[in-house]
Amino acid sequence: ADAGVHHIGGFRQESYFSLIKIRSCYEGRIPDALLWIMDDPFGNAICLGLQGESRGRVYFWDHENEPEGNWDGVAGLQVNES
């Protein structure tokens, strides 16, 4: 599949570039162990794992298939080891 980058996060004032503002936007949707670092033109997030088994991994967060309610970060997780 093709993918592209739309916004890359950082310590910026603009809400769509700010790691701090985006973190609060995704609170309760993306697990705390993951940090949004960029998105694609379709609103999907690319996240970096910060804690536990997620640490050091890069994740693609498909917003159209996100679990309802607070996700524990484990149920339904699909890991592609390629």
C-alpha cells in the first residue's frame, strides 16, 4: 500500500504540529504507551512506542478502525513484523 506524510510533530505552536496538543487530542483513543509523531493525508496517525513491549516500534493508527471507548493498547493489536 502507498502511504504519505501530511504533518510531522514537534515542539511547535501550531496545533497540528504540536506533540503536546496532539497527545491531548488523542487521549483515551491512542494508548499512553504510544506517541503520535506524524499523520498521513487521510487522518491516520503514525505513532512511536514509548513503553513496555511497544517501545521502539512504529505503529500505523487507522482512525477508521480504532476501537470504541478507551483502548487498553493490547486487545485487537495487529503487529506486522516485516
